[in-house]
Amino acid sequence: MKSRARAELSSPSFLILILLALFSYTLPGISAQEVEDEREFDYEVGGEKGPSHWGELKEEWEACKSGRMQSPIDMSSQRVKVILKSSLLKKNHFPGNATIKNRGHDISVQWELGKAGSIRINGTRYFLQQCHWHSPSEHSINGRRYDMEMHMVHVSPNPTVKNKIVVLGLLYQSGAPNPFISKLMGHVRSMIDKHEERTMGVINPEDIKMGGKKYYKYMGSLTVPPCTEGVIWIINKKLMTVSRDQVALLREAVHDYAENNARPLQPLNKREIHLHVPTE
């Protein structure tokens, strides 16, 4: 076995791989350019990798084109059905170690799954995974898009759960600086146009204030490829505020193709939109 291993290590193919790795390491500029050019999708309207073509870029992204329950949508008053009942959403977030990551198409804060709390919906528990921002907002209310939108992505590891993803959404309008985003500004500024992540230490998701208790709920999809459907969307009705400087920084930090990283609105296709108004 040892002689076989030595033979494999000295084989021409193995040596070629080593040389290629060393070559790429000594040419960081070329390597970085290749990564940038090889982005898998973008937001350029009419571009070859823009939203209208996402479903054609990869077979597993086909839902972006043919799906009937795609997000985002417009939540117009004429479409919304008011539901008066006790809240079905129970939040239980707590502080956990987090990293901030520039993913090129957005800035995200990520927690280790199960270490920063969860939410419960009708008895099913979904654990917080990450949050990220889109600007302008992806969802609209009565045709109006706002300055920014945040998504708190929660997932269920339970194999018996049909809908495994819940996204809590917050819409922001221009105004006073957002306290949670203010804590991230230094980290975000240090990774402008860099595809990297930084350890942040303990971050409390509860610092992301959810505003009021009224919220929209509907069945949709992820708003980026692979546009997976069966996502439960819960969008807080109360608008939060964000400063123009904060929006500008989040736009500047991502790569140029994602400065406006909002997917176009998708057809509702007879889906119901509920506005939950808790009675308790």
C-alpha cells in the first residue's frame, strides 16, 4: 500500500496538478479575474446571466423560469385577505457566533445552524441560518418598492417537513440609521468588492427589531437561483428605517453587477396573500 501511494504521488498527473496549483498561486491577479468573470448569475437587465435567463443557465435552476410560485411579488390591498387570529409565529432568537460574508451578489450575516435560535410556525421549528439585504426592496406594497429589504432565512432539518424554508422579511424606507446595520458598517466597509468573510464574534439576532405584529404571509420561492419553491414568506407590515449612507455602503460593497440586487416582481398565479392581524 505504501509503495502504491508513493507511486501515485510521483506520477506525472499528480505532479502536473501540483505545478498548476503553484502557478495559479503565484498569479493572484489572474486568479481573481477568473473568479469574477465566472459569476454564475447577475442582475443585469437584458444580460446573458440576468434574471430573465436564470432558468436557462443550469438545469437545476429551471424553476426560475417555469415555476408557478415564484418570489418576489406585489402585495396589493386588492389581493390581500385579512386574517384575524392569534399569532402563528413564535420567535426564540438568542446571541450566537456569527460571520459576515460578501457573497458578491449580497452581504450576509451567517450563524451556525441551531446556535442562534429559531422560530415556530404551527408547531414546526425552523432554525436561523443567515440574514442578507437587497436594494431596492424585492417585494412591493401596492406597486411601491422601498429602499431596502432584509431576509432572515430559517430552515428545518426535519426530513418529514414539506416546506423546509421560512424567510422573515423586513422592508426599509429612507430615514434614521438602522441600529443593527450600524454595528456592521466597519466590517462591510473593509470588504468592498472583496469576495470574503470575517468572524464577528457574538451577534444577537434580537437586535434586528421586527417592528409591528402585523405581517403578510404567502407561499413563494427563493429570490435567487435555484429559485426553490415551497418557501414560506412572512413579511412584517411595519416599515423600518435605514439611512441613505447605509444603503449606499451595502450597494458599494457588493460586486458591480449586484448594486441593484432585486429580482423583478413575479406573477401571483392565483396564490393567496394573507395579512395576519394578531388578536392577542
